[in-house]
Amino acid sequence: DSGRDLYLAFTQAEFADVQARMEAINGVQTVAQMPSENGMLAVKLTCAPEDDLRETVYRQIKQTDWLLMEFRQETRTLENIFRELTREN
């Protein structure tokens, strides 16, 4: 089973606010804070495989004062999931 992950990085944003707005989007399964640098807030959205939510996510962000520094989508495949699970820390 594959899916889509959206990776976002912001300045001038708080995780609780981002989480609340993104979880309200139909098709967003999880919102997780990721390690980041330069004082940015990095977030990963796990989305349903059949949904391309980039436009909806962008429209939500546009309604805020957050500064979007990064926005990319990655498709999750079984191979990627296996690599993530077996990666050494």
C-alpha cells in the first residue's frame, strides 16, 4: 500500500496551529513535527494514497501569516517504507 507524504517547512508558525489546520483537511491522515534547522518548523503530512492534496494544503496555508519555506511531495512505496523501517539511526 502506497501513499503520499507532503513535507512542509515554515517560519512564523506554531506546530499546534499547523496541526489543527492540516488535520481539518479531508484526506490528511497524520500531521507530525519533523527535526528541522534554522529555527524552521518542519512538518510531514501523511495523506491518503488516492488524494493529491497539494492545492488544498496550499490554500489553507495562504489564509495564514505563515511563511512557507519548503513544500514537496513524496510517494510512499513499499520499498521506501521498508528502507525507512530498517534504517539505522
